[in-house]
Amino acid sequence: MKRYLIPILAILVLASGLLVGCSKNTATYHNSTYGYYIDYPSDWTPSQLSGDEMALKPPDSPAGLVISRLHKLPAGESISEYSSAYLKYLSQEHDDFQLVSLRQLSDLDYQLDYERGDTRYRDYIMLRDGWVYMITCLCSQPALVNHNYTFHQIYFSFRFTPTSHTNKETEATDESPTLEEWGALNRWLSECYGLPPVKNTEQLQSAAFLVSSLWFEEADKAVKKLEQHAIPWERTSPFFYLFNYYILHDIQLRNASRPIEFMAIDHLVVQSVKDLHDAADELVLMKELGEPLNVFPTEEDAMKWFREFDKDYQRLLEEAVNRSGD
């Protein structure tokens, strides 16, 4: 098991057509040994641990991440089998290991979330050109909501060419996805949505629009469910802030420019819509039972609370507004 040893360190907004990407205040790290690049917030501090590993740490926060190249995937072993074996290894190695979820982000990537004591961990397990790479993120449980999107953005930016696909001014041809990535995407589109194959970024964005429209219809059903029961969804917790997360993921999906990015964000959109329906069902049941609902006096009060609750979300939304005007 030595190979597993790594450092464990709204609808109105939709109509605006905003674009969300990595922060404009980013820096780029290049691993000259293995040739990969990642973008990260410019106020985070990078450090080289070894030729195989580098770390990133935000300022004044007990959080961070480690990027590692592990090894060549053995012949006959899939990334799915590898991820399951890695999960088994962690559960046997650490008595305090608590699984949160193991999710398939694409044919090439998995996301493993787990807890050890008061620390929350997330591993992005990635297969690139036959090699296994891993981004291990960690933070305290309360801090996850503030770092969640940054972790995702760093994962999305992982690449082997200097130019980031999250830069709006960069043409898609500056960084061409591999045939392996396109193949994984087309299997995803066919199996999940019955859509025809796509071959370039323009076709990918058309597919993203169709998929976004499908999930918008599902999200709208949750909204209508609350409206039918006279529940003000725009200011009732937890629905209104779950809807904000859905909006953010939907905008990111429409702005996806690479197959891996599309599949990972599509998974987040699906989960967001599921969360909306679960919250709507719970609120309807609470009202039927006569239990009090957490309703803010106005939408402005609700949004003020949400901005304090998740400052990272507000930053990303502001960047989206700025980018929409570029």
C-alpha cells in the first residue's frame, strides 16, 4: 500500500448570462519536473515539498492542499478500482476515518470526501496520460463552505499547457483537450443525456446550454412546489441559499470550456438540484406539521445574512459580474 502514501495535510440571475471562472487575482504554478500547471489565489503561499509534491496554503487559515503525482496506473486497473482501493486503505490505516462520499466526476476523475477528527479532507483523484495525480485538500469543518469553490477552481485549472482555460481572453485553441478527455465527455453526454458527440469547445458550450436547460426545469419544479404551499422561497432558509449555490454551479456549467471541467460541474449541478428538492420537501412537511419556518423579513435581509455566511460566494459572484462586462 506504499503507493497510497500522500501528505494528508433564480431565475433572474440565470437570465443575466454571467460567467464565472477562476479569480482574476490568481497566480500560476508550474511543476517543471512533470509539466503540469495550476492556478491558485495570489494570496496563497506555494511551497515545493519534493519533485512529486507541492503545497498551497491560504493566509491566516488552517487550510491548504497538496498536489502529488503518485505513479503509473497498473495495466488492467481502472481509475475507479484505484479510487476504491485507496478508500479502503484510508479506512484501514486511520481509526478516526469517516467517509463522507466517493463521487465520480468523470471517466478520468473521482472526488473523495472524508473526515478525521475535526478536519475535513477532499481528494481529487485524477488520471492523466496513464499517471495518477492527486489534489488533497484539507480544512476545518466550519471553513469548508469558504474554501469549497476555491478547491474546485484549483482542480479545474490543472493542465499541461501554460495558458489557463479559465481566462476569458484566451482562445480555446490555445489549449486542446486530449482525445481521452473528449471520449470521456461523449460517453457522459450519451449515457446521461442521450446527446450526440461533441468535437470542439463551441459544440461543448451548446451541449452545456441544453444540459443547463434540463436542470433548470427540475430546479423550477422545486420552486413551484414551495410557491404552491405559499412558502416564500426567496427568503426561507435553507432553500434560498441552496438556490444561490445552484445558480453558481449553473453559471459555471455554461462557462465550461474543457470536457473534464464540464463533467465535474455537471455533477455539482445535479447535486444542487437534488438539494433543492430535498429542502422543498422538508419545508412543506414542516409547514403541514405546523412547525415554524426560518423566514427572513425581506429578501435583502436574507441576502445580507448569506453574504456574511459565505464570503467566498459573494467574491465569485462579483467576479462574474465584472467578467460579464469584459
